[in-house]
Amino acid sequence: MLDEILGFLDLIQDEGLRAKTREFFVDPPAGFDAPFLSLEVCPAGAYQHHCYVGGLLQHTLSVVRVSLTFCDLVEDYYDGVVDRDVVVAGALLHDVMKCFCYEESDEGGFRTSDFGGRVDHLSLMVGEMVARGFPWDVVHVVAAHHGDVGATKPKTLEALIVSLADLMDSEFNGKLLRAAEYLLRRVGVARPRVDGGEAVMVVGVKAREGWDGLRRLVDGKG
């Protein structure tokens, strides 16, 4: 998935912005006195969504793709003018600093680290972007990506697009995981833990084949 991330960087036309954005992925920040997870391992959440190995990169890729679809809709149906450089850079960067906010738990999942419990990923990222001289339009996309529940509300088309894409993917993944966990508990799995792909499989098998099909899947016979 990291290779796919680097591929999306090529969509950024401005060479300076592309180089600044790329630096976060090829040489992630390491100047904090705190442990951190690699981008390939880090989840995008401890429980709510993408709470598994690789969840951060999966969420990031999905947010970029949804954001690009929103760009098409805004331009094609609303006659809007969207700065796609700003959208792509903001979508790629919006959650990167979560690698400092989570740690592996003794139970095999993830939890918020002591550091992450004191300084949130959004504040860390905004500070780092300002220090690195990012354009303010891109900083605003990251600062406002929590939308209506964030400290900063989206004030530009680009920020609104990314915040809605972030909400859409996180809500989809979170509801999907909760549905799969519920179904697995119903067939006797005591503490189900699934990733996004496994959750899609569980929900799909239950819908197509019923409880018997799901039991066969759990027993390794499906």
C-alpha cells in the first residue's frame, strides 16, 4: 500500500508541494521523544475504524480515492473549480501523525499511547506542516479534516471534500467491523478481531449463505 501512496503523489503537479508531501512517507518525522509505529503497521484507530495492522495506509488510500471522486462531482455537476494538488496532498497527509499516537496492546490489537493521549495527531501534523513551510491551503485541509466535530471547520472546497471523504470512509469501515464482529459472536467466536477485507467476507457470506454458511466459514470449511 505504501507503493500505491507514492503513486498518488505523482498526481500533485506542483513540484515543491509534491516533494514536501513525499518526504513524510519516505522519511517520516522522528524528532519526538515518543515511540512510534511504522506507517505499514499503524492502524487508523484504536477501536472505531481501521483498527488493525495496515489500517492507516488503507484508510489514507481510500480517502484519496473518495476525495478524487468528489472532485469530479464538484467540477462536473456544480461547475466548481477544485485545486486537486491541495486535495491530494491534504488527503495523503491528514492522518500521518497517528503513527505517534498508537501502540500495540498486550491483547494483540492497538491502544492509544501515553503520548497520543496527551497530544492528538491533528495538532501534531498541523505543527509539523507549518514548521516545514506547507502552503496554508494544504494546512487548512488537514486542520479541518474532522469537519463539524473539529476545532477548525472546513472553509474551502478542498477542505470540505477531504473532511467528507474522511468521514465517509471511517464510518463505512467502523460500521462494517462492528457488523462483522456481531455476526461472529452470534456463531460462537468469543473475541472476534477482523480487518476490513475479512469483515467484508463475513458480512457477504452471512448475506448470501445465512448462518450455516457463516458457521462453515468460521470452521474453515467455507
